Amino acid sequence: MRRWFGKPPPAPEFAVLMVCMGNICRSPTAEGVLRARLAAAGLDGRVRVDSAGTHGYHVGDAPDARALKHARSRGVDLSRQRARRVVEEDFDHFDLVLAMDEDNLAELERLRPAGHANAPRLLLDFAARHAGLREVPDPYYGGPDGFEHVLDLIEDACDGLLAHLRERLLDEQDGQGDA
């Protein structure tokens, strides 16, 4: 258990969950890229980021070695992550649940508790340079180019997501000052 000397850090103000099928390639990469972007922007303490899979094939496993390698080549460390499966309670604990593709989005909709307002979205909804694309393809059965392409898409979407989060956090901060 972590012990704090003095005042503990404030709880994050916003939480984002990245989701793919097995939680070993795309979603851990998206988690790592967003964490790096948040840290560079000085927002890492204000936003909690996690990832999960819609299927439990790899629960407890580290990300795919190829995902680790390609992310590391861009300065993103995924080595501490371990795969887990999405649970219904995630919809209560995350403000934004982002799927990598339409199949996982449909599975998230199936898992979402009835009447729950927190509807999942696609990560690429936040992309600017790849705005015409909707899905981050699964690179698992492909070669190195697939992992590089996935990183290009995820970095683009995470840049847009960072802008969205920055705006949202500033709006919330401004709203508190008015009270």
C-alpha cells in the first residue's frame, strides 16, 4: 500500500478507458500514447487512463511484444500494463469509453448497463489527419507496418482527444470559479 507524507495527490477529474478485443495490441498502445500526451501537457494527474478487452483471452498478460517494441520506438512505455477484460462497472468508473473498432463498440453497447448515459464511442472520432477512418485495424496477424500504422492512427486520435480533454477540464475549472 502506498503511504503519503502530507496531503495525497488529488483524485483525477476525468477517466478514459481504451478498449479492443484482447487488450494486448491496440488498447494498451492507446493507453500508453494518451498517458504520454497527458504527461507532456501537464495533465497526467487530472486524467486517469486505463485499457481493457472485450474478450478475456489474454487476461493478466503483458502487451504483445511487437506492440511494446513499436511503442518504445516512439518513446511510449507499455511494459507495466497487463490485460484485463471490460466489466459492467467500467461504465460507472470511466467518463469516456473508447473502442478501437465497430465490433468492439457493438460489444461495449451490449455490456453497457440498461439506461446508462455513458455511451461508448470510437477512438478515431477524435482523429484529425485520419478523419475519414472509423476503425483502428487489429495488427495482431500482420507485420511491422501494421503496428506502425496503428500507432499513426492512435497518435492522431490521442492528439484530438487531448485537445478535447483540455477543453473539458478548462470548462469544468471555469464553472467552479463561477460558483
